[in-house]
Amino acid sequence: MRVKSKKVDLAEGDLTPMIDMVFQLIAFFMVLINFAQTEANDRVVLPKSVLVKPPEEALQFPIVLHVTQDGEVILGGEGFTVDTLRIGLNRELAVIRAEGKSPADANVVIRAHKNTPAGDVQEVIRVAQDQELERFALRVKEDRS
């Protein structure tokens, strides 16, 4: 007796719904990203204040400076001392000037650790003012208690 061999057809699933679902999840998580936290640094714990208020409009050309507890200034992921901060600021100002703007158009956002001495923050502001920067904003955390 002869046995006939049957070719088994493999059932292939339609991947279109799964791909659609993946793209929907990507879009969902992109909407939920908190862009305010993108300027955060783990080494800087902001002080709390009950007088804090959000800016009335988005800052144009922000230069974010993180001042750690030991006085190190972090700009663009790079660490500087107060003496070498001019190098990092000059790089930022070169970008601003390339866009046809002046240093007066930039906004310096200072995020200082809550235990940073006020004199260290003042030195950072003095160095920035030496580079013709005029607008400053200090970041704090809202105290809701």
C-alpha cells in the first residue's frame, strides 16, 4: 500500500495588527514623556520654595547650568570649574551667534543643588555676565506642603 505524503501548509499570521499596535504604543509613550525632566541632572537636588511660579512663556535660547554641591558646573554633560566655565559658555554663544542672535538673547538657567553656597552661584552668574549674558533664571522645586 502506498502512503501519500501530504505537504503541510504552515499557517502564517498577519503581522499588520501587531505592527499597528507597536506604533500606537510608541506614539503613546512619546506623548507621555516629561520634557521638563530632560534638563535634570542626578547630582543636583533643587531647593524647595513656596514662592515658585512657572515661566510665563518658553525661554528662547536657554543655556542650562547645573551647579553641584561641590561647586562643579555641568554644561551640556561636561563638567567645568568656575574658572573654566568660559570655555563652555563660548561654545554655547558661538551657536547662538551662528543663528544671528546676540548673547543678550540667551537665557541662562541655573539649577543649583540645595546645599550649594550662594557665593558659588554668584560666581557662576559673574562669569556668565563677563560673557555678556544678561538674562538669568533660577530653578527651584515647588513646595506643596
